[in-house]
Amino acid sequence: MKYSLFIWLLIGVVSCAAEYVPSKEMLMHKNNMTTQDAIDVVQSNIWGGDADTKGVCGSRGFWYDSESNMMVNEDGINLLAHKRGKQLDKVSKGFDDVVVFEKQYYNYTFEFQVIRKINVYDDPLLLPVFPECNRKNSSSKYFVIDLNIDDLHNLKFIVYQVEFDRLMAALSILIPDRPVLLK
């Protein structure tokens, strides 16, 4: 009996995401949007404008500098990423070692075709793994969009409520037929 209750609780916790239902505004934007319009909308939301208020706030599978240009095209998001290069310095502080590595830069394309699902976080404060996505002092409601390839590769960015329907229309054009889950 204890185990069956645990399993039902576990299923409830795991399945707390709901499927996104497009609004009338989103469908209107989609019907009036070209592929180039969709690219421009995604571009303006992931990179451009004030870095403190919107844009990429987390990733897995690659490292990037927030100052790096991120260019959107119909195939994906191109950016200058980096990986760990040779060790430059090592300082021992008690039981901790601080190691500094060189950044080796390379061009990376986060491809739309391999994205499995899109997660929309309505309450970004529930993202402890990506604290950069939390804007506690924001005066406007915002969402975090997670373009998810798998558990080890994703890209998260902030979109404000006033841009949400346009962005979802753009994503539905650039990344069609992917499940969108509200979390």
C-alpha cells in the first residue's frame, strides 16, 4: 500500500506539466508572419536589447559569453561558444583548488531540427539550476523558454508577457510540430 501511494505521488509530480494551447493572438501572429519575421522575433528575444531584462539566461551542452553575438537563421541559433583549453593557473586555498583555464572559442549552431520539445516556465523562480533566469526585481511578468534537445543540451531565454504570443508564433514557424509544455 505504501509503495502504490508513493508511485501515484511520483506520477503526479512528474506529470505536473500541461500542454500549451495557442491563444487567438498567437494564431493571428502566426498567420501574418513570414519565416524572416519569425527569425527577427526570435533574434530580438534571445539577443538584443538590455541583457539584464531579456535574452539567453542558461544553457547546457556548451558555454557562451553573454556578450557574444547570437544570430538566428531558419536552421538554428549561431553563436560563439567556448570550451576549456589548457590550464593557465592553479591556486590552492585550504582544501579548495581554484583552477583557471584558457577559453577555446568555436562557432556553434544550436539546431532547430534536433529540438525535441519546448518547455515554458511560467514561474522562473522554480529554476534553481539556472539562477540567471530568475529576475526577482522585474516589474513585468516574464516566462523562461527552454529549447530542449535532451537532458544535457538545451538553451533557455527570457521573454516578457507582452512578447510571448509573438514569440510562440515565431517558434511554431521555425520549430514546427514539437510538443510545448507549460511548467
